[in-house]
Amino acid sequence: MKRIISLITILATALTLASCSIVSRSTFGADTTQLNLRMDDLQLLGETQISVEYNTYLGIFTRVDKVNGEVYDRKVHNFTYLHTNTILARKLNIAAHKAIEDFPEANYFIVTNQRTTKDVLFLGSAKTVCATVKAYKIK
């Protein structure tokens, strides 16, 4: 009887270990995709300026005052995420829709210049974030 129980225990252990080693996940697609573009392959459509003016209070609370030179309407939310070659300031995502509105046929955007100005206030600060965005189209 002890032999049967030990045999069942050994078989159960072997099946458990074998089942763990059989499970593997693999994909049959390529790991990466690469597209090689040169500047000769792109046509410059133009450039535009985007900007956001906002205030920060106590380092926690923020209030956006102007987007692209116009008073910000808090009821209308336009967010555009430009996946570009540089890190775009988070607040500029609400101003980036101007680049797409100015150049709807563009395939590629490059942020060429980004600057932040900060005026220190009592218990807060007033900041202006500006960026220059160039729009390109694939020939």
C-alpha cells in the first residue's frame, strides 16, 4: 500500500513539474518594425507656435488661463498627443491640437523648440510654456 501511495505521489509530482515546463508563450510576428526615413523623403508644410499660460498655487493646484493666446474654456477639452522626437511638456497637450488644425494633411510633427518662462508669485507661480512645431508630409 505504501508503494502505491509513493508511486502516485511521484507521478503527481512529475506531472506537475512537466505541466509547468510545457506552458510557453510565443508570438509568430516580428519583435520590431522599422521604417527608415530621410529628410529627402519628407516635405515641409510649415511651422506653428503653440503655447499655454497657467498658474500654479502651493505647488499642487494649477489653473490654465490661456491656450494659444486665447482664453481657455474649461468646458471644452481638446487633447492631442504628439508623439515626437522630444518630450513635450504635459500642459502643451491641450494646445497641440492647433498643429493638427493648421496642417491636417501632415504625417509627421517635430518639436524644434520648447521653452518655459516662470514668474514667481507669493505661494505660487505663473508659467508660460511655448513650443515650435514643424509639420511634414511624406512625399
